[in-house]
Amino acid sequence: MMQDLLAYPAVQAGVAPFVAALVVVLLLQRARLAGLAVPAAFFTTYAMVEGLSLTPLTVTHKLALLAALAPVAGVLADFAFRPTRVGVVALALAAAAGALWMVWPVLQQKAPSEAWLLGASALVSVAALVAVFEGSLRGAAVRAGAAGLALGLGVGAAAIIGASAKYGSLGLSLGAASGAFLLPQMIMGRGIPGGTTYTLPIALTAGLVTAGAMVIAEVPWYAALALALVPAAACLPIPQRAPIWLQAVIASLYGFAVAAAACWLAWPQRFS
């Protein structure tokens, strides 16, 4: 019975990662490690849809390896040193390099013009996500949570439209993680420190899921670039005197608007 329940896509991509992430947030928020909700949710779904093996080093397995390194780097950034502008640029460039490493074997099999376009889109989108999350949202827990919620759900929906149920589930798990990070803030009326422990994993993993869905499924490059604008949308003005729950709703709506536009861009590619 339990195995049948865990086989449902809604459980794998939504319920299970949300519960895992919420437990992490509630247990580790006082230690400033609530951001570990992101890898907790992602790998809960990853284990269900892909298993725990990381060999051979396929695109998906490379994605998981990089997703596992992101929280380690995030914790080091939060507790060992304070990221500067140079540090943000370095993280963005490192993330772009990781994305290129992940998709390179697939790009080699494509025509040069297509490979250049997909490769450049992957690099730009991943670097942009990390740069905006780190540069503008690292200290804004509510906006960061709202951006992660909209981004994860948008990436998951775009991947499903692009005919990749696996990457769709992985993307939706990130939305579930951000929802679990955001919900206690809305209920308690105060922010929960996320820092780079949250922003780097959500930005990098979402970018890599998008890049993977773009090169091995049918998510168009321009939809991937549109998704990279979601965190920037969450930076738009919101009433600072409004209660936390309302700030979260407004910031999320900004992100959802951009994510919906990206999914609309992805739609003709699948159903034309």
C-alpha cells in the first residue's frame, strides 16, 4: 500500500518533498540552516524517480552531484565568510561552468549551431539565477522564498510541457521546498534566515533542471531564459509595512506571472 502511494506523481513531486523540507525548516531554523530544506526536498524526489545511483555520469546524475555540492558551498559561504560582489560573480561563473560540464556530452551530439545556442542559454540562465539570488535575495528571506516557489513550479511545469516527467518532478520538488521554507514565515509573521544555504541550492538546482530539460527534452531555449527572470520579478516593489503573509503573496504573484509567461513560451514547442 505504501509503495503504491509513493508511486503517485503528486506524492513524489509535491507531498513527499514538501514534508521533508518542512521538517528540515522547523528543526534547523534556529541553527540558520533552514536552507537545507532545498536539498532535502530535491533528493527525496530524486530518490523516488531516479534512485540513489550516481553512475554512470549521465546528465541527470551530474545534475544530482552538483545539487549535492551546492548546499555544502552555501553553508561554507554563510558560516566561513561573507560573500562580496566578487564572490557573487565567482559563484555565478562556477555555476555556469558546472552547467556546461553537465550538458556538454549532449551538446557534442547536436549540430554546431544548435549546440552553441543551447549551451549559451544554459550558461546565461544558470549564471543569471545564481547572480540575482545571491546578489539581491540572499538577505531577503520572504522574497527569496517566493522567488523559489514560483521558479520551482515554473521549471517543473515547463519541463512537463517539454515532455520530461522526470525533470518536471525534480523542478516541482524545488517549488515544494520553497513553499515549505515560506509557509512558516507567513504563519509566524517573521523571516527565517536562509542565506546562501538556501539561495545557492535553489538557484543552481533550478537552473540545472531547466538546462537538462532544455538539452534532452523539448523545453525551448527562450523559455529557459524567461524562467531566469523569475527571481528578478520577486525583487519588484512590495509594501514594506504589509504583513509578512501579504508580502509573500505579492512577491509570489510577481514570480508566477513571469513563470506563466515562460510556460506559455514552452507550450507551442510541445503541442505545435
